[in-house]
Amino acid sequence: MVNDTTRLLGLDGLAVVEVIARDEHAGEGPIVWLATMDERARVCPGCGVMATRMKEWVTTQPRDLPIAGRHCQLLWRKRRWICSADCPRKTFTEQVPQIPARARLTQRLRRSSGAAVADGGRTIVQSARDHRVSWPVASAAFTVHAGRVLPAEPEPVAVLGIDETRRGRPRWVYDEAAQAWKAVVDRWHVGFVDLSHGQGLLGQVEGRTTQAVVDWLEARGQEWKEQVAHVAIDMCTIFKAAVRAALPHAVLVVDHFHVVQLANAAVTEVRRRLTVQVRGRRGRKGNREWELRNRLTRSAARMHGSQLDPMLDDLMALPRRLGAPILAAWNAKEDLLDVLALARAHPDRTVIADRLFRFYDRCAASGLPELERLASTIETWWPQILAFIRTGITNAGSEGTNRVIKTVARDAYGFRNPESQRLRTRCATTRKSRGCLNPA
């Protein structure tokens, strides 16, 4: 008959025979003596025949999860049986599903240590310390758990995000045949993120090249590629060429964050160049254009009148060779932001054309090379920017995944194995979709 202590322990096939209390103030949990209760433990794992003759008694000490917050010492007194059939094993010891033969840990302890890393967001060191196991055991348990919860192949996606992230330093070797140095480890990794259904990081490849991106997409199969309707990228010609080669039917969308960043960089370049030309040095405290450097890169729509009006007055009060060009660059940046502000509003094409013409006209009239270069870049990427205005799709999911990649790497104090880092990142970015962060 199963007693209450056996039910509390919860190891199927084992019964609690005796519990011996120890000094809890010294951090020692009770000693729990176990006995085999399942008759199937007498079945030979080699031939499948139930043994009838016993050879000897064996005592093992498997480690298990804490019980009621205390780490108990398990002592399992089990039999070594003699196989009655013509079996090459000859003898075998009893085993249950939770404690296989020659196992020092219970299966639920291994699963818990792996799930703490994959679902709990802990590092391998933290999980090993909390579960009182070694680092290799916790790492292997995490790999097994990740292989169980993560799909071997990603599900089809409607919106795909592609972005690169930097990992470590490149490594070079000298090729004697070519008489040149070749990179064996690339510092750039390209990630593929699901922006539509929350699958998180779908995969990563080493190397920021067109061929690397194309190879990953081709490996998914033609049916998977046909379901990709939109691809969100930054203003990178490498990704643009790869998407055109592997996904010619998909609509390419440029993230507006990078467009705004490009416009702010143009304003900053104008300010720095003119400061050097007019003042003969770099800007510093006391120069009003330098003191307004952060305010110039903010959107006017997010500024209060008490900040916007004085800024314009201060720029007009500067020497004409300095203040007027900076103000023109700032106005051109705001015109471009007005174009991007039409996203998700389903604007008429005439409204888009009017605002775009105003931006081009201001850039051409300014005579500033930075604005001319900005206008040329916008003209090159305009079909992809227009796709953003019409769809409102952004690459924010990819940028968030890059942040998770860097956070996981910091928590682990770096990774030597890129495969382990990719596995950790995939688990971290899919916890919500797998229900691990769902309070329900």
C-alpha cells in the first residue's frame, strides 16, 4: 500500500521505507530510504524477460529536486538480478523511468535544470548552482530541453525581418596557397525574425553576405518561401539583393527608424562642417549651435512650444553662414518626418507626392552636399519607404531580438560556441509564444 510520504515524493515505482531526520541548521536535509515498488523493474533491459533469481543488494544515492524546500538525501536499496534467459547482459539492476540504470540524477531534476535556462531565463551557471549539478550536466539538460520545445524547422511566416548583429571579434588565418589572410570567424551574424506570429528568432547565419542570406532562405524550401509576403530590413544593399534573389515576390519594406537616423545624421554633419568652417574649430560649450545639438535631432512634433520657438530664434541669431544652413537642414529633416508620419493613415497618393516634393525641393534649394546625398538615398530607397507608408511594417522585432542576443551574451559573460548562443537566444525570444510568460 502506498503511504502519504511516497505520494509526497512522487517518484513512480519507488516507495519510501524510512525517513531519518538530520540537523537542518547545518543545511542537511533528511535521509529518505527507498525501495522498489514496481515489478517491471525486474524486466531485463536486454532481452525483456522478467528475472526470478537475485544476485545481491545494491544501494545507490540518486539526487533529486528539493522537497518542501529541503534537499533530501535519497538512498535506494535495490536488487541486482540474474537474467534467466540466454542474455549477454547476465545481470542487471532495477531501474524505474525516473531513475534509469547507472543514473546519478533523477530525470525530473535534469528536466528542471534545463527548463530553468530555456524557460526561466537563467544562465547555465545559475541553474547548475540552484540544482546542485555541474555545469556540463546543466548545459546538456538545456540542450535536450531546447530540442524538445523548439521546432526543428520554423513555421511559415507572412512578415520576415532580417537584421545583423555583431558577435565577438573576427578570426583570421593565413592561406599559404593564396598568400593572403582569410577570415574563419565573421564578427557579423544575420538573424531572421518572425514579425507576424511571434515565433521569435527563426535562425542565424554567420557572415553578413548576400550568399549567406540566400542559402538560409533556400534551405527552408519553396513552399515556405512562397508564404512570405513582406520582408522588413534596414537600408542595407546586401539584404536587398538577397531578398530580390530568393524572394522576388515579397514586398521589401525599409524600417523608418533607419530613415530618421539617416536624416538626423545629415543634420549633424551639416552642423559640424559649418562650425569648423566658420569658427575654425569644433563646437564647444558657449556655441549655441553645439548646445542645441540634441534638440536639433528631435522631432518637432514631440517638442513643446517653449522649446521649439527659442531654438528657431537662436538659429536665426547665429551668423548667417552658420545659422541659415543648419536651419535649412533641420527643416529638410522635418519635411522627411512629415512624409513618414503618413504611415498607417492610408493617405492619398497626392498627399504623399506633395510632401515628398517639398522635401526634395528644400534639399535642392539648400545647396548643401549632405542634403543632396540624403535626397539621393531617399530616391534610391523610395519604393521600400513607400511600402512602409502603406503597410506600417517595421523591423522593431528584429532590433528587439538583437537586444536579447546581447543581453543573453552579457549574462553568460560571452559564448565560445555560437551554436549555444543561438539556441539560448531562440529560447529567450520564444518563451512568450510557448506560454512560459503567460500568467494564465
